[in-house]
Amino acid sequence: RKMTALLGLICILNLAPVFSYPDGAPAQACVNIYPAGHTNVTRDLNHTGEAWLNLDSFKGGSYIPGNKYTFTLQCTEQFDGMLVQGRLTADGKTPVGTFSSTDILRLSNCDPPNSAVTHTNENDKNNVTLIWTAPPENTGSVTFFFAVVVDYDVPRKPTDDATNIFFATLKSSPIQEL
């Protein structure tokens, strides 16, 4: 009897990540821009959908330090969740610039504060509008790193498979400082 209870608890604990984060990516997702909470299922590497950032507001592929820019994350399919962060192109790790929250986006718990933005709910979206303030002068070029969860179906019982398709650690073309 104790063994059955223990196995039941282990199953519940193993499923906990599957049911998590409908209101945005957790801080640990910031490190590698990977959809945390989706570790019990595999990435569909053969998926043919595409996700990208529409950076048309960055005229000539450049930014002016301190200016605010609005751009769009788009996907060929509806998606449930996302995470976007601007980083120094030189090292691909150092967060730069700050995001603003909107009605469907919130600031993530990434470090430093306001350096990334994520979803506020798991409702299907085809695109989201992002508001980003460029870093101060002498920062250098910026690349936006992002992850998108396209489809996420929670299994009904422990023996069912979850359907999980996501694009992780995608990146934009570099945006040059003027």
C-alpha cells in the first residue's frame, strides 16, 4: 500500500512540469531561451512551421540607443506561449534593453529585470506585438533570442503522450547600434 502511494506521488511529481506555466515562462527558461516546463516531451525537429520576428521598425537593421521600438513575433501557426530577450550579439548571453508589458504580455522573471517578455495566458495567438527600449550608447549590436510553444496538449492520464511542438532558442538577425 505504501509502495502504491509512493508510485502515485512520483507520477504526480513527474507530471508537474507538464501542467505548469500557462501564464508565462519561468526564470529558468531565460538561461537558454528554452521552453521550461516542457521537459517531459520531446521537441519536434521535423515540424515545418516557422516563427520569426518582424523587425521592420528597425530601419536599416539598426537602433538608436534609448529609443523605443515596436515589433512583432509571428508564427505560421497559432501558438500558446513565448519568451523573447535581447542580447549582445558579441556573446549571445548578455541581456540588453528592456521590454514593456502589454495586455497579453508580461515581463518575465529573467535577470536583469524587464530584460525579457513572455505570455500571460495559454490562449492561441498568431502574433504578438512587443515593445522594447534600446540600451544606452556604446552597447553594440543586439540579437533577439526567442522560443515559441506552438502546440501543447496536456495528457489526460499518465500513460497518454503529450503533444508538444516548440521552437527553442531561435534568433533574429543582429540589429546594429547607430
